[in-house]
Amino acid sequence: EEDTLTVQMSLTTADLKVPQKIKADSEAALEGLGKKVVVRIDVQAPAQPVGATGAPAMATTAIEGVKHIIAVASGKGGVGKSTVAANLAVALERSGASVGLCDCDLYGPSIGLMFGTQERPLADSESGKIQPVERYGLRLMSMGFLLEDGAPAVLRGPMVTKYTQQFLRQVDWGDLDYLVLDLPPGTGDIQLTIVQTVSLAGALIVTTPQEVALIDARKAVSMFHKVNVPVLGLVENMSYFLCPSDGKRYDIFGTGGGQREADRLGVPLLAQIPIEIITREAGDQGLPVTASAPDSEAAEHFVKLAESLRQVLEKTAAPC
Ligand code: ADP
């Protein structure tokens, strides 16, 4: 209208601070136009996610101060999920973001080994919150930091849920651009607790090109779909091996499996990461290759993965 500018938006969120901020920012941006500005926002609550059992799941919420929570998952163990999670976290941090990495594999934590630390996290006496361990600019949390021998042999169902929730809610993650969650393999209690506790920006599924890994990757994708968590893409790890002596490429676990599966699922294949000795050595020596050899070809693959992930996030998810 002549002297009034009206902006109408509609938004789906459970967090009322989001529309308040958008309204204030829009009004500030438009105030210089010399018109009366009216910003209206229709807010709708997000659809209740449905649990794997078909029942409505618990309401999920953001972690205060954390913009994007990314789950790194796999159907099968041993496909390099933790290696991808650790190197992705380092690559995101190297791009200037603030990043946390939470090792949610309570039974087989490996982030302590990959970052060469068994430091014990301290609890803040006032807030009661646990301070994450700082390593190479990343904030880390792992079950391996809490127990003398690294991991509990037995952990009963309710304790699994309790520890998982504590890792997400009781750790003082501070302000983060990305919190990367290294999930255990498969689709068990820990995964379900996570998807029912925090609002994930999405999940990355790590697989090898081999059919036996792809079958289980499909199950992981299906679990995320059931609980309305977007699958941001597949990462094909151990895609091939370039022999250092003759430069020949060997497709140890077959070829094309990741791309075929990504096409079938309608999600992007975000990276094809080769098997490299330097990647395995760096992981075992306590410094992911993206940090220990940042200019290597091995690191370059993880830097590109971080870049692709950022692009997908820009398209699919608004920060919390
Ligand atoms: P997961 O978390 O899926 O169980 P890990 O990340 O622990 O798998 O990897 C299993 C083993 O394979 C580790 O020894 C790791 O160093 C090695 N590994 C993973 N990805 C690569 C790679 N791209 N090149 C060489 N070794 C790798």
C-alpha cells in the first residue's frame, strides 16, 4: 500500500525465538525505505516426527548455541564412519567454523584414539555441565574420556539412553556452527535416542561401494526417513586404492555402488574417498589426516566433503 509496506511470511518452527528474530531483522532492514513497515509471520509447529515403531516420537529440540547438528551414521561397522566424522570435523574447523565432535558410540568409542587424548572432561561446579575436551580447535566428548578402560562392557538400555542424552544436553558445547555426531553403526537404541532428543540438520551415511555395506546403509537411511530426519547425502569411503608404486587404480570393494545407491535413494553422493595408508596411519597416531597433512590429497577429499556438506545444508536446512 502507498505508505505502508506489509511483509507476510510463514514459517515452521518449534522455537519462538526464530520468528521474533526474523521479524526484528526484517523491520530493521526495511526501515530505511521511509514507509510504515508491518511484518507478519504465521508460525506453525513442525509435524510431530513418527518413531520407528510408528508411534509419535518425543519432541526434539535444538541445543542452545549450536547451529547445525549433523549425524554421521553407517549401517555397518568398519566402513570408516569415525574416520569420516573426525576428518569432516577438522575440515569444517579449518574453514573457519567452530565445531564440536561427539562420539556417540558408547560401546566402541574411537575419537579419543583418533585425536590422541584420554583427557578427563571437568564438570563446572556451578552449572553442573561437563566441559568438552579441547583438541586442535575442536570440542570433543567421548565415553572413552570417562572410563579408565575406554568403554563399558555392558550397559543396560536405560543407561544407554541416559548417557546419550547427557552427552547432548549436559555437555557445555558453547556456541558452535556444527556439532558432528559420530553414531555407532546400525539402527539401535543410541540412534533412536538421538533422533528423538535433538533436532538434527540431517544425517550423512557412510558406506563402502560393496553390496554388503550398501544393504545396511539402506537400513540406516530408512530409519532416518521414518523419523523425518533429512538424509543429506551418502559418503562412499574406501572407494578405490591408487597404488603408489605403479599408479594403478584398484577397486577393492567394487565400483559404482555408492553412486547407484545415492541415485536410487534420491540423495547426493557427497564424496568418494580412496583408501590411503596415510589416512589410516594418521588416525592411529592420534591426529586425523586433515590436520596432520592438511595439504595431502587424502585431506583434500575431506575438505571437499565439508564444502559439499555446507552447500547441501544451505539448500535444505535453516540453522537452529
Ligand atoms: P567405523 O567407524 O565405520 O567402524 P573406522 O573409522 O574406525 O570405521 O575405520 C576402520 C579402520 O579403517 C580404521 O583403522 C581406519 O583407520 C581405517 N580407514 C577408514 N577409512 C579409511 C581410508 N579412507 N583409508 C585408509 N584407512 C581407512
